[in-house]
Amino acid sequence: MASSSKRSKSDSADESDPEMDPNTARKLFQEGAILLFLDVPEGTEFGIDYNSWTVGSKFKGVKMIPPGVHFIYYSAISKTNEVAPRTGFFYHFKQREIVVKKWNPQLEDISDWKPTEDEMNRYDCNREQMDPFLGPYPYASLKQWVSLTNQITEPLMNSLVPDNCKISSVTELIGDKESRTTEQRAEIRASIPEGASMEEQMPQMHMKPEAIIHFSEIPPKYPPGSSAADITKYSMDSTYALDTLMTLNYKDNDLGILGELQFAFVCFLLGQVYDSFEQWKKLFHLLCSCQAAIDKHDNLYNVFMTTIHFQLAEIPKDFFVDIVSRDNFLTTCLADFFNNLAESGASSQLKGRGRKFKQSLTKKFKWNFDGYEEGEYAPTVVDLL
């Protein structure tokens, strides 16, 4: 899978950022957080946010990390230069905080080791001594990172990360026998027909529960017991599904759904998790296929356009071609959005911004939003006869 992070060799803190002025550097040195990543083998791929490096022999971590949400990721490298699947984690750094992680060579991953209070005090007292072994946070790409994550709050991040707190590019599977009760396993065996093939008798596999990202489930498009006419109405406008999702998960923060959209995007873009790309598509389609919701959520859709503007600039070229060409997903959804916005009761300011956004996309990508073909994302029409 493609990755948009910039890679370089990192051995110590000698690398300077040409775009960071002395005052900013001094402030980040005094107030920025530190990530100590101990015992990481030389040659390991390591990254934070939009930049990644090949770890050198002196590397001990990263300094001058701006407070806020960040994504740290890594891949072990074998002696034959084979790169292991990427693993990462989100963390909300506090001002002057020191976070310590240690490498486990057997697992080729972060260990469960946690420093004692005395060890943390020593790290805090030895900031200057550690400095030569810490690479500076790549400040030049901070604005780019913030544009992709500014709606991901710490509570939202904590609600979405898996129970094991790791974002893995490889789906972690376990057999049913490892997670079911004895009674449930007996029921499964009893349900296997006599003479079943070896393949049919193999245990069913599913994701490790602790490794699952807690994305929102997209609600049904229409309420239970809807008539044929209502099903058609709700399928033409997904406001019911959006309102249901926001009531369940984002009642106190209507921009939270955009935070989840950003979280899914980062998990795909930098975490290389394809399932996150599918969640991004679901949320994107849901937001684009509403009309009545635009009337009620002026600010949500204003920020939505900004969010999509920055995301479209970062999608890797191979996936960008895929989501444009396959079922015309991107252009179909955006055409629906622009039509819904134009026909809604939204403010003139929001409609005007929508027209400018449409024009900029047409100019940049040569897309024709007025003559798209509907694919699997077309609304459902139910025959009343």
C-alpha cells in the first residue's frame, strides 16, 4: 500500500528544520514533548505523523513534539532487508511530557514494559544529556498534519483506538476456539454436517477483539417498519441515518463525525489499514447523500468541505485512481453533495462556498459533476404497486 510519509536517515538530533525560526525552535525545545523509543534496532523504519526515517545507531527518540494528537508508527527490517508490516499508535502528547517505549526484539514490536516513577524522574532530569540522541519533530510538515487531524480530540481518539491501543496494517485473526466458550464450540461442532469436507470442518477465523478499531456502525437508511414510500424517501436522503449516528455517538459534538472521518483517513494513509479506507468511504458517502441535514448542520458541512479539500490532496495516486474509476465513487458522491447543497435551505454563504469548491475540483481534476453515471451508490426506489 502506498504511503505519503517522507523518509530519511535519522541518527541523532543534528538534523535541523530550515523552516523553523529560532524563537519557534526555542519554544518547542522548552515546551514540546519527548518520545523516548529505546533499544530500537538500527535500520528499523520509524515515523511520526507525516515523516518517517530509517533509524540510525544513536537514535533514542524524538524531541520538540508539539502538544496534541500524533501518530507514531514503525516497521522492523530483517537482515535480508525485508520490511515487516507497519504497526502504530495514536497518542495525545501534553506539554513537556516524556513518553517512554521500549523495543522487544523477540516480538519485533513495542514491549509491555513501563518505566517506574524513579526512572521517569531520571529521564526528566536528564533532558539535556538525552538531547544529542533525539531527532527534532519535523516542524515543516506540522500544518499539513494539523489540516488532516484538527477534529480528532483526545476523547474521540480514545474512543476509536483498539483495546490494545495498536493500529496494525495486518489483520490479526484468531480461531473461534480461542474466543468462544466450551458450550459454544460444542454447538458449532454439532452443526457441522456428517461427511463434511476438511475445509468445512476448519475453525472459523475472525479478528482479535482487542485489535478492532471502534469505528461507528452506519445505521440503516430508514426506520424499522417503514412503508415502501418511506423507504424510497429515506433512500433519497440519508439524513435519518446521519441523525441516528450523531445521536448515538456525537450528540455533544456534531464535528465528531469529521474527527472519525479524519481518524479513518490517517489509519489508511499512514497506518496502511485498508479497512479504515472502507470506513472513510462509508462516512464520506453518508455525509454527501444528505439534504435535510445540511439545513440543520451549517457548520458541520462548512468544515466538511475543508476536511475533504485537504484529504483529496493527500490520497496516494494509485488509490485516488481507484476511488475515482471504480463505480465512479468519488465523483458520484460529490455530485450528490453539490446537488443536495444547491437544493437545500442552507445559508447563502454555505451555498456560495459549495459552488467555489465545486469549481475548484472541476478545474483541478477535470471532473464533470453534472453528467455522472450512478452506480451502486444510487438511491433505492421501491415499487409501490
